[in-house]
Amino acid sequence: MAVEFGLLGTIEARVDGRLVDVGHIRQRSVLAALLTDATRTVPVDELVDRVWGDRVPQRGKETLYGYMSRLRRALRPAGEVRIVRRPGGYVLEVDPATVDMHRFRGLVAQARTAGDEQAAAMMRQALGLWRGEPFATVDTPWFHDLRQALERERFSAELEGTDLRLRSGLHGELLPELTTRHAEHPLDERLGGQLMLALSRSGRPAEALTCYQGIRRRLAEELGIDPGAPLRQLHQRILSGDPALALPDPTPNADLAPRGVRSMPTPRQLPARFGLFTGREQQLAELDKALDSPDEPGGTVVISAIGGSGGIGKTRLALHWAYERLDRFPDGQLYVDLRGFDTSGEPVAPAVVVRGFLDALGVESGAVPLDLQAQSGLYRSLVQERRMLIVLDNAADAEQAAALLPGGAGCVVLVTSRRRLVGLASAHGARLVTLDVLSHPEARELLVRHLGQDRTAAEPDAVAALLEHCGGLPLAISIVGARAAVHPDFPLAVLAEELKDESARLDALDAGDLTADVRAAFTVSYRALTAGAAEVFRHLGLASGPEIGQAAIVSLVARPVSAVRAALRELENAHLVQQPVPGRYRLHDLVRLYAAERAREESAGSGDEALLRLVDFYLHTACAAAALLDPHRDRIRLVTAMPGVTPQEPADHGAALDWFTTEYGVLRSTIDMAAAARFDRQSWQLAWAMETFFDYRGHWHDWVTSQRIALKAAERIGNRSWQAAAHRSLASVHTQMGLPDGHHHFRQALDLYRELGDLVSQAHTHRGFGWLCDQQGRRRDALDHAQQALALYQRTGHLAGQAKALNNVGWLHITLSEHRAALEYCAQAVDLNQKIGDRHGEAGAWDSLGYAHHHLAEYTAALDCYRRALELDRGFGDRYGETEILNHLGDTHLAAGDPEQAGLAWRQALNTAEEIGHPAAEELWSKLGGLSQAGPARRGSD
């Protein structure tokens, strides 16, 4: 597993090339503070100073400990990378080579002891690690000082790299870069000398002498000094025309030109490079890999096909990569825009392209063969064995690009297209490099480069909103930057407010021409779709959620599976949808808005039916899955699904749990969508179906949100039973979270159920009331409610409720120190749960039984009960219950004199608690801390 940490730019962590979410800026600064001293213990006070400077919060150390806990969890996918608490501080156990700052320093140090060619490569690699300002957006004094030191190291490395390139005779290539850098650092004599030398070697000695006079004058005016001896000596050598200054310009060995070909010019056809470029390190590395390791050494053409949606930055990436590696293509570069998706006309024919390439390669008009195949053969002959770059931009398909491929080794071909050029990969060994949107740090860096650090720092909330609305699409960010630049005095909040309106967001992302219009970019791809794919695309614009499964799409469009699969393949090849995992599809937020726009304009009248089919699919599948998660829960009555809907039927409990986990984000947004569309019955029922999964996985906040929606839906319908159920559900989750509204909602539910005469639901509510009173320390009131619930369950013959109530009564006897009575009730609960086959309820009863045995000092019996509970609970995926059982298990191990096993149980409990936000997390940290301070203990010790 490849792990990389970035400090030379925004602070980031990557695992296998994917960004890891390491939290907000202050938490990332904790990670950076540890990474700068990788493998060394950093004292806590020093960490606090690094992270906050003189603005330490009131509970700075406690906040730091919380950050450490969350960072441990975030870095868990990184394998061996660990944050370890040591006496006096923390240490990040990591290979320093995985940190770009340490890698940069190591490469520079190695370059200083290597030969010129190897040193130049190392310096280039070292400087290529920089992505921008180190520790971007972190503003404490410690980071500021380190940032300045690193910038000085970078500048020094750049100067050394320039010296190496000058010694290699690359003065002509360096001139534009040196001119720009000299303007930025006019008093740096070493840099000035490099520019003078490059000018002199390029046959421009007069400009070199003028440059010297400018440096001398500025040094005198601003510092009152003369240039140093090295610069004065270089000036004198240029004045005297010292022949030792000259180096031969590196040119390739000239091959004999074919008859009718002029003296083989070196074409330089690349368009001007884009001024702003950020990110794309992974894709640049993939292109480098393709360049440096062809499939058959010495034999094949290296091809990289860059694919991605409109506005994603394909051409920008290709040109940036090309310009950064011009020294690898000394025989020139050929470029053509194939106009594969040009709204103004047809794609450029390969024959037209070949004719243009022949002109660029110096073929005289009279020597161009009449036959098209002969022209292609001449083109391939001319580039044979030449070290050239050929950029085929905006290809319509693999066939168009394949016709322009050279036939021999030496050339590198870059192809960009909105389609996935699978044909190039299968027939020609192309490496398919697909672009996704920019990561959040990359997107922010691009916006900062458009607007400047001061302007973006002045309005952080507006900047965050702009980035959210652009969704990482480079074209959208560039349009926002351009529009903001037109009015430098306007607040960014004005533009952010304009983009907030989804119905007008695509209008706002229009800078006034087709090359800077997000809607136009998407329209080009949309018009190239077949009718079937276009229909599926429009329907996907109606769906909510971050992604959608193929089975849901089939119900959404009410089309056969085979037709939907074919349409999705076409959409994926056109980069209008992504398939992050098999069978699941995702649209960029702006693409989704465009699809919805097309749906409104072209599918009038059918949108509501499609949405209702989608909601019905999720509702009926969720209810089937919920019945498997808790077979003993009371059922609700469903209306038959709409025609065209094909719900899924999970095979078993595990499949149901997997389905909820996979569809979780979609289900949450579908509840919102159903409520917005006033599908009140469906929104209430879908919220009901989610309750068990919310409970198992500890998704408390989503539980609250969904039940508030359900309550409003029930009120609009006027269904008092549903209103009561929503109140009871809200009461349960508020109690779970320790919030004060639990009593109000239980009371509302109980009053409604009494009015309705619903005895079973009254029992459910009394049981909930008992739990609430227990949480509040009102043990006798809690026992009274639990006993009322048990009586109502027995009166109505509700066995599942009786089993739960028996367990509740037993637990409450434990809290009242009546442990022998507790054993009797809990044992009855175990027996009844086994009788009705409620394994989840049985797990809870075993846990209570173990707790009673623990308090009677019957530790062997307690451990046996907890192990039975844990085995049952893990089979259900109830992570909240698992945390509780493991916590109790650790307590009993410690009481039995086995601190090692106690620590193991508590660590397992802590891992789960931190992931689901269980309130016992702090208690578990405290227990583990006390265990480590106590040191090793013998089994059986007090």
C-alpha cells in the first residue's frame, strides 16, 4: 500500500494515490507538525505552540488529544503509519521518504554529490515535488518560519538546477524562465549571472551587458554596494568575447532527409501553455511512467490517452506535461486539434492532419505523394527514430487517433478525448489516463492562484461556498476566477450567492464565450449521445444522492436491464457518468444540474412519475432489508409499487446489512427528495424502514433528521398513529444521544397511543420511557415504566416485546443493586428470545446477565455471558451494542485480574466507539490510560 504525505503545498495524505480526509486545517496542521519531525518525539507543549502559536484555546491540550484521536482513525488505511504517545509527547512512526519535504531535502543532498546528468535529473525530481506554498493556509509563527526556510531551500535548489542545465547547453530553453525569475529577484547576483550567461550563449551579448548594468545600478541604489567578484568577472569575459563561455547547442544527429524534403526543420507546434495549472500529480506520474518504461523496450510507440468530461482539464494537463519535459523531445513537437467534439463542424479528417504534419516536417509541396496512404507512409518515415512528441488533442474516437500514430520507436503520442479510447489500449497498448475533478486542496489552490492569497483569505466562507458549487471542475473554477477578476472590488460573497441558486448555477458559470461556458462544454458531449443514452442521462438528473446503483436506474427509467446497461456504457465512455465500483454510477454535481435541465426541457410531464418509481424502488427494497435486520419488529403495510419498478430482495441478514451500507447516502437524500416532492406516505415509510440500521450503526443525527421529516409528513397526512410513531422514534434517538427532548416526544407518543387505544405501542413507549428514566438516574421510575410495558405485552400476547421488557426489568434491578432478582429476569429474557428466535434480543439479554454476574463477583460466569452476547451481536452488525459488550467484557477481565485481556477488549471497543461517535469513547480512553499507568499486573492481583 503506497502512502504519501504532502507538505510542499497544501497539507495532504494519500493512500494508493487517493486523498485521505485528515480533517480541517487545524487538525491537518497537527499532522504537519508531526511529519516535519517524522520518527522523533515532539513534546506536547511544542506541538501546541506549533499548531496555535499565541492563540491557544482555553483547553488546548484536550483539543490536541481529540485531534490525535481523529488523526489515528483517518490514518488507519495507511497501514504501518502510526501516531504513538511517548513520555512527554507524540511521535509519528512513518518512513520519512513518504513525506515530500524530507524526500525533497534528500534528493537535493544526493544531487550535490552526483555527476551532472544524474544530478540534473535528481534536482528536477526534487523540484517537481513542490505543489505551491508549503503548509498553505496555516498561519502560526512556527509554520511561517519553517515556510520561509523551505522557500530559501527551494530557491537554492532551483539555482543549482539551472547551473546544471547551463552546463548541458540548454541556455536557449532556459531564457524565458530566467528572464521571469530575474524580474522577481532583481538583486540576486547568482541568478543575474545565469541570465547573462544564457543571453551570451544565445548570441545576445549586448542584452547580457545591459542586464549587468541594470543589476549594478539597482545594487547601488537600493543597497549601496557593487556587484560581487563572480558577477564582475563574468561581465568582463562577455565584454572580451571569451570563447570559453560558449558551449555547443545540443542538437540531435541529423538524419539524411528524404528526397524533396528540406533540411529537416524542428517543428515547435505546441500551443501556448496555460498560465495556471495545479494538482494532477498522480496523472503526471502516470505519463512519466509511460515515457520512461515502454511495454517493449526499444520497440514500441508510447501512447497515453487522456480522457475526461468537458472542462476537466485534459488539454491543460497534456500541454503542462509536454512543456515540463521539452528536453525529452529535442527533435520537435507536432500538435493538432482534431475537433472531435466541435459544435461548428465535423472532426478533422486524418488525411488533412497528415498533410499539415508533412508541411511542418519540411516536405516541399511538389514532393507530397498524391495517394493518401503514401502520404501517411511518408509521415511515418520522417518521424521514424526521431525523438518527438505528437499531441492529438480532442479526438472523436480511437479510429481517428489510430490513423495518425507513427510506426516506429522514439516518438511519444499524447491523445486527449471526451471518450474512453479503449480501442487504443487494446490495439496499440495505450495507457488510459482518466481525469476526475480536482481534490479540495487542489481546487482551492487553483482559485487562490486566480484571485490572489489576500482576496481569498479575506472571505473564507465565500471561498468555501464557491469551491463547493464548482465541485472541483477546473473549467468552473477558472470561470469563477475570471468573473471575480473582472470586478476586483466586488465581494466574493456576491458571486457565491449567485451560484447558491441551483436553478441558475449553470448560467452563472458562463464567462461569455463557448470556451468558457460550463453548459456549452456539457452540451457538446450530450449531443453526441444516442437517443437511449440521452434518455437515461436525463433521468439520472432527477435522482438524488451521491451515486446510484444499476438496479435503481432500471426502475427509474422503466427500461429493460440490457438497454440500461448499454446506455450506461455509452455514458461512461463519454465521461458523463463515472462507475467508481462495479454497478454503481455517479454524476458530477454540475453534470447532474445539466442533466436535470435537459430533463425539464425534453421530458416534460414524466419527471414526477420517474421520481416516484425511484422512491418506490428504495422504499420496497428498504422494507424487505429492514425485515431481515430485525425480524421481530412490528410491520407496516405497503402499497403496491408502481409499474416498471423492480425492487431488490436481499437474501439474508448479511445481504440486507450490506445493502443498507452501500445505499446509505442515497437513502438519506431520497427521504429528503420524497418530502420535497410531497410524497408524504413514502417519506414516512422510508424513514421508518431506516430506523434499525440507524440504531445498529450509530447514525444518530441522520436518524433525527429523517424522523423530523417523517413527523411533518404524518401531520400533513393527518395520520395520528404515524405521528405517534415518529414521536416515539425521535424520543428514542434523543435519549440515545443524551439530549433533553426525549421526555417530550415519549409523552406525545404515549398520549396519542392512548387516544388510539393501541396497547402494544403503549407498551413500546413505556419501555422507552423506562430507558429514559434510567439514563437520568431515576431508577425506580424506570423500573415502574418497564413493569408497565411488561404487563401490556403479556396482556396482548406480544412475545418479542415481553422478551425485551424482561431484559429491561432485569437490567434495572442491577442498577438498584438487586442482582439476584436481576438474574431471574435476565435468564427469562434469554429463554424467551431463544424460543422466538430473536438472536439480537438474546444478545442484549446475555449482556445484562453477564453484568449481573459481574456485580456478584461471579467473573467466570460473567465472561461466558459476554462472549455469547458478543458472538450474537457481531452477527448482526450492531456496532453500538458491540461497543457496550466489549466495554463490559474489559471491566470483568480487569476485575478478574487479567489487565492484558481487559486492555484488548477496551481497545476493540474504542476503535468502534470512535468510528460511530459512541459517548463511551472518552471513558474508554481513560480506562486504557489508567491501565498503562498502572503497569503490568499479575493475574489474580487486587
